[in-house]
Amino acid sequence: MSIYDLIFYLFAAVTIISAYFVVTVRNIVRSAFFLLFTFFGVTGLYVLLGADFVAIVQLIVYIGGILILLLFGVMLTSKITSVQIKTGTWQVVPAAIGVGLFAGILAFTLFHTNWKTGENQIPDFTLAGLGTMLMQEYIIVFELLGMILLIALIGAATLARK
Amino acid sequence: MAQVGLNHFLFVSAILFSLGILGIVTRKNAVMVLMGIELILNAANINFVAFTKYGNFGLQGQLIALFVIVLAAAEAAVALAIVLNIYKTFSTVNVDEIDTLKE
């Protein structure tokens, strides 16, 4: 077992265990902090897969942006001073059975599919390739995403200040 | 505990996806539902990045992962604005108690 495998199992364990706590812990603030560890584990998996730029974007956007936004949402919508911060659950047992079945089917399918794998030669630094692709064949998608971000920003601001 | 390959990453992603669905289905708080959606988007992203390494498609998978991250940011911003509005109107964000379209 090489060091790569060890690091993979470490990050996979961090990801899955903290994701489990995200969906089961009753205190919603703790749940948000466990989400931090999930994102961190996913970042580690990206690094192991040779996606350096995606990993950094994940760190900046998810941990630095979305998670803070979610924490703001939690703080603004629950009464911190009282014990309202606990969140209820609904129909846990049937949902767990259904989701367990679903996960089983998913795992069965992925282990029995003959994926066409060939070790793709990823460059050591993916940034140059990604930048070239963004500026050439994916330029329209890039511009549209910029528009979407602007529209979402304006929409969120107008919705929230009403 | 075999040599880590494509299947290992796909398996982690499948479990993350299922946990995200479990969060969406069982939690009452709307912000928790959003967290479940983020888990699902992360699971999809792991798949994209894994197939970039083990499939033979160039860097397109990583590019699509970036697009997904951007859309997730936009989605989180708009959804939280809506959640704040719901909280102002109903004084609760539990999705099972919000069952009217008008006040």
C-alpha cells in the first residue's frame, strides 16, 4: 500500500465521516462546521486527482464563501439566545432505508460497469490548460457564467433587502 | 484495500451523494436542506474530476467542475436570500410548517 493510497483513505474517511455528521447532528451550527471538514476532505481528493486549480477554487469559494454564507443564514434565521438552534428531523427511518438502498444500487452499478479507463496525462499545472480552454472553445460559457453571477448577485440583494 | 483507482473515488462520491439526499429528505430546517444540496454538488464534482484523471477527455472535466462551483455559489446566494425572506414572513424556516403561498 503506497503513501498515495494512505492519503486517499485518510481524506475519504474525513469526507464521509464528517458528511455523516452533517446530516445527523442535531445542532445546526455544529452541522455547518462539520460541512467545513467535508469540503476540506473533498479538496484533498481533488489534489490527489491532480486538479490543483479546482482544489484552490474549492477552498476559496466553498470554504471562504458558501460556508460563511450558510453560517450567516443560520445565524440570521434562528434565535441564538434561546435553544431554537436545534433542528428537527422528519421520517428518518424510511428515508435511511430508501437512501441505503439507493447507495447500494449506485455502488453495485459502479463496481460492475466496465469503465473505459486509461491513465490520462494531466499536466502538473492545470491552470494554463484551463485558461486556454476558457478563453477559446468555452468562451460563451465563461461569459454566460459571469452574467449569471451578476444576475444572482443583484437578485439576492434585492430579495434580501425587501 | 486494493490499489486506489477510479472506483474508489466514484464510491466516495456515491456515498456523499446518498448522504446529501438523506440530509435533504430528513431535515426540517431550510438551511440544512441547502447543505444537503452542497453535498450533492460536491459529489458530482468528485466524479467530474475523477473522470478527468482516469478517462481520456483532456481537461474538460475539471472545467465543468469549475462551472459547477460557480453555479453553486450563485445558487447559495439566491437561496439564502429567499430563506431570509421566508423567515421574515413566517418567523420560521422549517420547511414542513411553510405550507401557504400567501401570508
